[in-house]
Amino acid sequence: MGRPLGSKNKNSILSENGIKRLRTKVAPTKLEYYLQGKYWHENMSVSEIGKELGISGSSVTRLIKQLGVEIRTKEEQLKKLARLNKGRKHSEQSKVNMSIGVYNSYTTELRKRRTKDNKATWAKMSSDEITARTKPGLKAMHAIKWGDKK
């Protein structure tokens, strides 16, 4: 397990009183078992657990790590997110807002660097690798989306 809860270390999650409050809130279950059950068995997010406990999701994440509870991998998190969003319909305004958010997250310098990096990556590829990346299905999708450019 990690460092003792409520220690005076600058990276300590919660004060002694905060730890006692959480332990009381989840009693008679041990805090470690409570977190593990909610996170893994009930498949709750750290934000959802945090709302139940009255602390932030990031505090829950640090607490889970400190208590030695295994954290989901990014792949597991993405799979969960995909399941939650499957079949979800977005309003036109939501789509516009998401597009603007993605656009604004890229600076001109970042775009130029990625363009340069991608050109270098494609230049180093063998013809087999290029063929594998541009399979007929992908070409068909692009033709439908942007019109055939032959």
C-alpha cells in the first residue's frame, strides 16, 4: 500500500479529519474496499464516487492510487466511454461546439508541426504500409465524404 493516509507529506490527499470523515461515511466498510467496489464492481467513474463522498474526482483518483487500488488503463477507460456514448445523438449546436473546441485546441504552430511530422512519416513508409493504411474501405469512405478526386 502507499503512504499512510493523512500523513503530513505535501502530497497527502486529505487531512486526518478528512480521512476520518470518509471512513465514517463508508462505515462499516473499509475505505479501500468501498472504493474498489464502487470503481471496479459498480463501474462508477471517479467523478461519480467523488460526488457521493463530497470530494473531487481528482482527489478520488489520488486516494485510490494511494490506497493501492488498481486504476483502469486508458484503454479500459476509452472502452467504457465508447459503451456510454454508443448511439448517442448530439444536437446540431453540440456538434458545432465540439468542432469549435477541437479547432481551438490546435495552435498554428502545432498544426504545422503535425503536418511536417505526418509528411515525414508517410515518406518513410514502404508501399505495403501505404497500401495497408489506404485500404479500399477507407478510400470509399473518403470518396463518399469528400467526393472522388480521381
